[in-house]
Amino acid sequence: MHILIIGATSAIAHAFAKKYAKEGTHDFTLFGRNEQRLKSCSQELIALGAQSVHVKVINFLNNESISTAIHDCIQTRGSISLAVLAQGSLSKQDKAKKDMQYLYDEMMLNAMSFMVSAQLLANHFAEQEKGILIGIGSVAGERGRKGNYAYGSAKSAIHTFLSGIRNDIGNDNIRIMTIKPGFVATPMTAHLQQSLLFVKPDYIAKEIIRGIEQGIDVMYIPSYWRLIMMIIRALPEKIFMKLNI
């Protein structure tokens, strides 16, 4: 099986890739922004049993870079069976309010690069009439909160976009999965105060695999976030505005 991981240096994406590498029968293509970190991920996957690993540095702020990389991946390494979209960064909201170029770049990285990748891969899967596309989102996309609405709005956009692709394809052999983790203990969240709500990337990876096996389209991980976010979405705007969450 040929597995494409976009944003391969993401802690969640790498934890997921390692589980498949251990099966010893898969080829991987890794896309990311940092060549050294990509090579490190590649070496670990090879050590775990991956048949082959190809790495590619791409510019997520450039549509042509993304499109060319995906096209070349298919042409040179063969059709893709499973793809994970995990690129992104945890936007600094205070900076996004003052620096419009930073806000633009963050939206390009967290939303547009994601949607372009998703559509290109969905088109590829539609042509071959099979495939699994996994988009790593966040519960932050459920409602705009003052502390992270730049990041949250990008996640909201990709949730809606993946839902639209899922509705459009209508082929049981093509899976479009939306993953909505809560707090995850990764380098991206290392500056945040840890609490009992934080889980490790390995747990997220295990749950995603369970979702694939059970045919789940939208997963809140851990599952209690579904109830938490249901309550938050139901709050009237005037009450929600008074909360410091």
C-alpha cells in the first residue's frame, strides 16, 4: 500500500505512520516543510519496517508547489491508497490580530493548503474508485473563541470542505475521514499548561486506525469531546461571549 503523509513531521501524523510502518508491507511518501525533520521521520519508519520512504519538501503557501508535488508523487511512485493531511501550525492569535501577512500565511497553511490537497487527492481517488483520505482537524473549529479564532476558523473551513467532498463523492470504496482531536501533548502545544484533558499522539493514532476499521466518518478524539462540543455549540452567543474558554 502506498501511503502519503502531508505534514509528515506532525506528531500525530508520525505516530500514525509508525503503526503502519511496523506492518512491513507499505511504501510511504512524506511531504513537509523541514528537510531535516522529514529525513529523521523517514529513518525511523525504515527502521520500523517500511518498505520504502520518499521525502519531499514543499511550500504550503504556494498552490503550484502542492499540486506539482502530489502529481509527481502519483506519476513516479504510483497510485495512493491512503493519504493523511496533517499540515498546520497553532496560530498566535495576538500576532494574527496585528500582522495581516502573518494572518494570511496562517490561513494559507492551515486552511487553503489543506483544501487544495484534499481536493486533488479526492479527484485521484475518484479516478481509481477507491482510497482513504484522513484529515486531521481540531475541536477548535467548532466555534470561534477569542483565544484562537484564526486557527479555529481555518479548522472550521476544512471540516466543512471535507464534509462537502464526502457528500459529493458518494462512493462506498472512497473514505473521507475528519478527525477532531481535543488537546494533544505535542511540540506544538508544549507552551500550553497541560491538564487531564491532554492525550498523547499515539492514542490519537490508535483511535484513527479504529475509525478506519469501523468505517467512522467523523471522529472526536477522545470521544467525550463530542459531548463537550455539543454543549459549547448550543450556548447562546451572549452567554458564550462572557465565557473565558
